[in-house]
Amino acid sequence: MAGGGGEDQSRPYERAATVTGVLVVCRHRPRHRHMAENASVASFDDVAPRLFPRFVHGVLAPTDHECESPHQEEWAAVAGAVERRRREFLCGRACAHAALRAIGLDRGPIPVGPGRQPVWPTGAIGSISHAGDWSGAVVARAADAWALGFDMEELDPPLTPEVERLVLTPDERRPPGSMAHPLAAHSSKIAYSVKESVYKCLFPQTGWRLAFDDVTVELDLHGSRAEARVDGRFRSPAADVSLLEVGVVVADAYVFTGLCITG
């Protein structure tokens, strides 16, 4: 998979409330100043534990809000970008800063790394994602976890057949045991999101530029989870990454996937 780990590594064909303890998506009036008055994506209090342990903190905000950054380095990173890309980047950074404040580690700008990944302050790890009208970030203390990956995607439109063939294996395009599930029609997009979360999780710690076929996904839509197998060519002395469990949550036409590796 081309790109970096954490935010800006969506593929060319697929661009993809301050909270305590878990990522929160609100159906009621948002509590974070960056969130729109009529925000609606689903309460995440019930589903967040399926994605992350309680020590992971997250923030979600609408991308159509004019997010600002006090850090010139962050503005400079998107100085020549189109307005939509600039808003995605700055809202993603605003979410990340709010989440970092929750763990006491918001210590300055979050630069863009050589692989386009966010460069987190010392002592923190995290992941940023954008989809549709929303941007989000999750963070944790590095003492609590080795790596963190988070992705969000709109369920529609579905992946085109051409993209499916590029990013999924034949078995992933026809997942066994899930065709009776109401979300079976979206299994390709969900599997794609799982691969994105795995890439975002592993790249910052390893520098691995995983290809799509380096990660194979087995969905368990009934269990709101997936197993991701990383090709045996990729091994880390810091953690066993051969078989990873990824949380899957679908709410209000979005899929959220995430994983946390504690080492």
C-alpha cells in the first residue's frame, strides 16, 4: 500500500466533541466547539469498546467546519492545497490536538513525516482519518500501546469492480459466511477499511510499505470484527503482527475500523 501511516495515505482512487476515554460520535447536540450544531453520525459510546481499549482517546468533527490551527507548520503543509484538502488536514489536526490534550501531550505542531504520516509528540501515538463530511483522530500514550490504527469510510459509493480487483483478493471479494448479513453488500468497502487501519497502524512503527495483497482480511460481520493476516515477510521484534484483530463498527452510512497493538 502506498503512502504513510496515520492520515494521508489514502489511495489515489479513494480519498478517503472532546471525549473521555473513547471516540464519540454524537446524534445529540455536540459538545466540542469544532462540531456542527446538527451533527449526526451515531452515538459511539456503545460501539467504541469494539474498536479500542479505554485508554485510547479520540475526537470526531465535521470537515465542513473551518478548523484553524495555531501552528504555522501545519498551515504550511497544505498552503498550496485545494480548499477541501486544506479543511480535511486542518480538521484532522484539530481533532488530534484535542485528543492529545485529553492525555496531557499536546505539545506543539503535528508535522507531516516523510511517508506523509503525522509525526506525534514524544510519548504519544495516534492515527487520523477523513471520510465524507467527517474527520477524526485517536491517540494513546506510547507507554500504553505500541501502535494504533484508525480508519473511517463512507459505505457508499461502493468500490468499483476495478478497484476491488486492485485492493482485494478473490476470497475477500466473496467473504464466506457473511452473505446473509445485512452489510454483506458492503463487505468490500469494509475489508478495504480494515486494510487501511492495519497500514496506518504498522507504518509509523516499522516503515513497511505494505501492498494491499500483503494483508489478507477475513470479516466477521456478525461479530463486528475482522482478522487481518500480515504476510510472513513482515515481522517486527517489538510485537507479533502476523494475525491482528480489527474492530469494525458501521453507523449512519459510515464504517469505522480500528486496532490497538500493545506489544
